Amino acid sequence: MVAFLVFVMNFSAEVELPALVKNLAEQFLSAVSIYQPENEYRQVVLNYAQEKLNQTTIIEHQPQIFFLADSNPNIQLIMLGYWDGKDKVVDLGWDLISTGNPSHGKDYHYTPVGIFANTLDNFGFRAAGTKNEKGWRGYGIRGMRIWDFGWQTGSRPVHHHIEQRTIRLLMHATDPDGGEPKLGTPQSKGCVRISQKLNIFIDKYCLLDAEYLKAINNRRVAALLATNKEPFPLAGKWLMIINSSELIKN
């Protein structure tokens, strides 16, 4: 299990971050989470993210915010990341998540790994906040944002082998009473569950809404985005999902 440390804003002197990025990190620490993993784990993840971002041809090579979720069952973290578009990835903050756990039932799957975009083709929505017959609010309280990353290939064990399944990959808040206390452990059907605080933070600063902001004059887009939005100038649209158990020894 990865160790956690209280995070102190102390970027390396070699990393020259724009002032607005430093300010975003400070806002994250104030509004969302004050913890980070140990340095060895951080470096492995940052190196991997940098390698993948450099290799990919689908992401614009320009300064931008992105998120990285770790589906390692022993870790379950999400990173707010900044990429300078060239040779530097910096972690601006970390928070607990829950990813897929097939042991919970036949409709549960491992969370897909890869790089996924928040686009207008898979239009997001907001939680109704209604409870099911068990009192569960699956997307969190009313008004929480749901980011839709489209149909993706998940998997689950079936009769001693791994079978691929197509699932709808979402990132969303969870039930505040039953789900939120379990963040940090794998619990979901395959989606990425995040905290209410993080949901509000991403939503307010439109951190994954680069495409939506370009279409802000569209009434449907304007209706979806937060009424108190303060769009971050370097907002992106990419969610990278990894399983660090394949990269490190836990």
C-alpha cells in the first residue's frame, strides 16, 4: 500500500510553473485534498505519464491540465496534472478514488486503462440526486457533474479467464453516505468515482472542458457548464487511466 504524506507546496527549482498553475495547485490543496503519495511512487507515475504524453499523437502538444487515475487496487488515487506540452509533467494534487471491482457482482468490471477524451460526442450530464430502492445516490447529490468518456473496453474474470466487456466509462461523484467513505478502495462497476469536493473543483474551473468551452455559445453546452464557472485558461480534456501495479512493486 502506498504511503501518504502531508503535501507541502514545494516544487523543484528546476520546474518553472506559470503563476496561474501554481495558484491552481494552491486552490486544490485548499478546496480538495492536502495529501500526496510517497516520492518513489510519484516519480514512477510522473515518468510514465510523461512518456505516454510524448508518444501520443492524439493529444495537442501544448500546455494543459489533465487527470491521471490509478486503478491499482492497493492505491486508488487520482492526480491533477500539468503538462507543459514538451518535456515536463507536474503533479498539482492528489485525491482518493474508487475504480472497478469485479468481485462485487456480474455487472462489475475492471476499469479500462488508456487515455480518454471528454468531448461533445459523449455529452456529459448532471446527477438528479434521487435514491434507488437501497437509498443509494449513484452519481452523488443533485447537481454533481458526470463526465462521459464513451463506450470503452473493460474486462472481468469469467470462469478463470479474463473476458472483455464493453462498458460506458464515466467519472462521477458517489453516494455521500455509502460511497464517499469507501474512496481509496476499488468499489465501482468500472467507472471512476471521485469525491464531491473534487467533482465541484473540476466543474467550477472547467478543467476537462476544453472542447465544451470552444462551444460555449451552444445553449446545450452553456446549460451543462457550472453557473459559477471560472474557466481555467489551460483547461484540457484528457483522463489517463493506469494500473500502477504493472509499473511498481507494491
